Amino acid sequence: MTSPNLRSAYGASLVRLGKKDERVVALEADLGKSTQSVMFQAEFPDRYFQMGIAEQNMASTAAGFALSGMIPFIHSFAVFASGRTYDQLRNSICIPNLPVRICGSSAGLSDFGDGKTHQGVEDAALMRSLPNMTVLCPADSIEVEQMMDCMLDWPGPVYFRINRNDLPFVYPEGEPYSIGKVTRLREGNEAAIFGSGIMVSKALEAAKALETEGISTRVINISTIKPLDREAVIRYARGVDAIVTAEEHSIIGGIGSAVVEALRGVSHAPVEFVGVPDSFGISAEGYDELLVHFKLTSDEIARTVKTLLKGTEKCASVL
Amino acid sequence: MANAEEIQRIKKLAWDLRADIVRMIGVGKAGHLGGSCSLAETVAALYFGKMHFDPKALHDPNRDRFLVSKGHSVLVQYAALVELGAIPREEMGKLKTLGGKLQGHPDMMTPGMEAVTGSLGQGLSIATGMALALRLRKSPARVYVVIGDGELAEGQLWEAAMAAARYKLDSLTAILDRNRIQATGPTKEIFDIPNLEDKWRAFGWNVLNVDGHDVGPILDVLDKATAIKGGPTVIVADTVKGKGVSFAENTAAFHNGAMTREQYDQALVEIEESRRMVQ
Ligand SMILES: Cc1ncc(C[n+]2csc(CCOP(=O)(O)OP(=O)(O)O)c2C)c(N)n1
């Protein structure tokens, strides 16, 4: 039975990969209990490297491992794994296109108490901008497992945005997975919600609520933020009157931006973003409270859909 | 040399800071108890003894600066600023809440904060910039920065060490809180950095040692650091992570742990008892 906790699923998957393939090594920067890389350490102490609180060094060291035939996984909080190491990821890893796996744990606002310095709401934007980098954001722990199963063969670097928490299961049972796949989780013909990470389950809730008001909404999970399946985004954006993106990330550079980039050049319904406005996070007593503070809720998604639909009605009447 | 009365006053205040750290964290909520408690005497000696710092003039350009590079330990600085009246006492109950001013890590929205830290390894660089600027502006102000022994793995810290030595920054004092525990365990097991004193000397720093829980010697060593000219000084303060709260001492469990109601009560009782014992 898969734990609903993304970090536990990650740790268990890493162990599974380690058993399958001796090339798998893990590097940690004093957050192993948080990232759950400790599970790998317990199983494979010889292939686990505690690098100390030195993320930049860890990243370039991983490049060395990869250049020597290994598949290194490096770990830290998302904010440090992507930000502190940016130049090392860019130059040591992405330019030579090395199979380094970067686990950005406690992504988004999930480290609610620690505040701005620890809440990673720009990491996807940073990572998306790096050529060769694959950027993954699982919506539940099953998807974490599916993604990890691809890590032995996938060429080039991969960045994982991993949330701290338990998330509801949304991945369709029996559905085959591959990196790059954009999955429709719910049918609907008036509005489309593209979600990633924790916002996928909230998008599903929003769609359910909208249905009771007679609004038929489709929900699409974008768990591969890059490379984004542009064809699929265009296909799922077709035929609706409103498109909303929902992400636990800055509205600059995340999946909202990615969807609009994908839709460029084709005519499409108006798009609105639900996400963190152009701001840093803030300390809060609880995660849910913080999500409400930044309006990362199913209510906000539903409200945004309705606002867009009203807007298109108005436009139609003006025309 | 501080007199006995002064030392006793500061010792008591150090225990007051610990009590306030515990109160701020509260029951059932994660909080950085360990690395904050290890600093109580150092911070008390600085704010209540050594530093030229007027809590009513937080922006005085000539104030001595104090920053905690290992920003998670800022609770002890909050407690000192509350004691000095720079932060309203009622803010303590709003630590890490929406609408409160006390963030999980140092933030400029909080009165008395000198910099944003929390991404480890950056504080010594910020302090170096401050000391360079103050010197350029002919200010007599000194800069004090606390760094952690786990934090020392960050390469940037050593880049800053080289820069501060290169510019002979004798107005800069770094205090290394050597509590020998980092986030996930003892530094010896996680990431041992041996011969620390030699390393700092090799980087061009003067090195002083002190028992980080003994106020008298801390005040003396701070004076000594001020007297040393021609280069920066690091004070290696040997401390106990979680000092003063028995269940939190020398363990990574309370690096950022949550206290039960019983632990909370026990912590305050123990701290009160230690305060009473102050000679
Ligand atoms: C760049 C960066 N990496 C990781 C962390 C997470 N982190 C916070 S505190 C800590 C351990 C710090 O150890 P130490 O410097 O010894 O502090 P102390 O034990 O005195 O609290 C870690 C790894 C961080 N805040 N910043």
C-alpha cells in the first residue's frame, strides 16, 4: 500500500531503484530526515554520501558521479536545491546533459512555519528555464512512484518538486505512466482547469462544485512541467470558454506561464492563473491557513472559472 | 572587565531569554529550540552588556550590528529585543503566525533585524559588507555575526572569511556557536570539520576560545576581540545545543522539535530553577 505522503513515497521509491540498479547513489545536505533520503541511507550506506550543508558542492559532485557512469540523486529543500545550486545545475549538469536527479523537497508553501527563506515558490520557473532540464511535479504519491520508475533510463537531468504532505490520490488506477504525459482526470466541455501538484486535487474539488452549479469542467494534470506536451495542452484547451491554471507556485514562470506559452499562436479561450502572486511566502501556523492566505483553494479556482465565463458571456453580448 | 553585579544581571537575563524562547515556541508546534538556547549567554552578553545599541534608536547609523547567520536561531534575538522593548511582548505569542511580526527566519518586517538570513552560509558575507561600509563611512560601529558549526560546510562562509581577512576587518567579530549538533545529528557523524581553529587561522583570522555559557569570560573575550587590530576575529564558543532544557540538550531531536504540554512545563520549571541558582 502506497503511503499518501509524497516524501515517504519518494524515499521508498529511491530504495526500490537502489535495489534494481547499482548505479543509483544518493547525496544529502543535512536534511535527510526531511527529504526521506535516510531510507536509502539505511539500505545502502555505501552508496549514500552526506555532503554537509553545502548544496552547491553537492550538485557539482553529482555531476562528477554522473560523468563516471552513476545515477546520482541529490536532495535538499526545493528552495535550496534549485536556487542555491542554480549555477552548478546550469553549468556542471545541464550543459553536459547529465542524468542527475534533483529532489526539491518541501516545495511550495509546505514548509509553512519557516517563512520566505524556506518556501520555494519560484523553483519551477528557475528549473524550467534551464535547457535540458526535465521538471516534474507529482500530484500524488502514486505519481511519485511512477516518475521514479522512469529515473533509471531517462536521459538528462530531472528536477522533482516534492511537497511535504499527504495528498489525496488522484492518479487514475491502471493508467500507464510516462514522463511528458498530460492526463485528463475529468471530462467537461465549458471550462478547463490545468493543475499541478497539490492543486490538482483542489481543481477536482472545484470541478465538482462547479458541476452542482451546472458548469461542466474538465481537469488536466500537468505533472511534467517540462518538456510540456504542447499538443495535449492545445487539445485539452479546445472547445471550452474558460481556461484556468492552478499551481502552488509563483504565477510567473510556472505552469500558468507554460500553458500560455503552449497555447501561443492558436486561438483559445481566455486564461486566468490561480497561484502565488509575485511575492515571497510568509510564516503561518498551518499549511491550510497559508494556502487560504494565498488563495490556493478549490473555492478560488471555482470563482475564477465563473468570473472568466461571465466575462466571455459579456464579450459575446457586446459582440 | 565587567563587575560581578553586572555579570549576575546578564546571567539572569540569559535565563529569561531561554524562558521566552520556550514560551514563543509553545506547545505542539515545531520550533528551533536547540540552536536558540545554545546562544542565550552570548546574545545576553552582547545586547545587555557589550554592544552599543539603543533599542529606541534602531536605525542609528552608528549602532553595533548583530546578526544570526544561522537564521533559524533568531528566536533568541527576538527574546532579547522583546526584553529591550524594541519588539512588543505580545508579538511573542504570534510567532510564525499570519499577522504576527516574528517570522520563522529573520525578516526586515521585524524591528531590530539587521538582515535576512536563514539560507545558511550567507550571514558572514553580509556582515563583511556591513563592516566594509561602516569603515568607509568612518563609523565606530562593530559588527557581530553568529555562525553555526554545521553551517560551516557552506563554501560561501569561507569565501567571506577570505574577504574579511583580505580587508583586515577588525571591526568584525564572528561567533561560532560550536554546539556540535546539526539538523540531523552530531556534526562528528554528519559532516565533521576538524581543526577548526587552525582553519580559521589559516584563513587569516584571529581565533579566541570561550565557554559559551559563562557570561564573565564571554564579556572578556568580546573585549579582547575589540582590542585586536589589523584583522577579523572569530570567537569559538563551546556550547550545548538546547542548553538549559534537559530533554533538548545535545540532541538533534529539538533542532526543530515540538514540545508536548509536559515538556513545555518542564522546560519552564528547569529554566526558572537555573535562574534562581545564578550566583
Ligand atoms: C542553505 C541551507 N541549507 C539547508 C538549510 C536547512 N537547515 C536549517 S538549520 C540546519 C542545520 C544547521 O546546523 P548548525 O549550523 O550547526 O546550527 P545549530 O546546530 O546551531 O542550530 C539546516 C541543514 C538551510 N536553512 N539553509
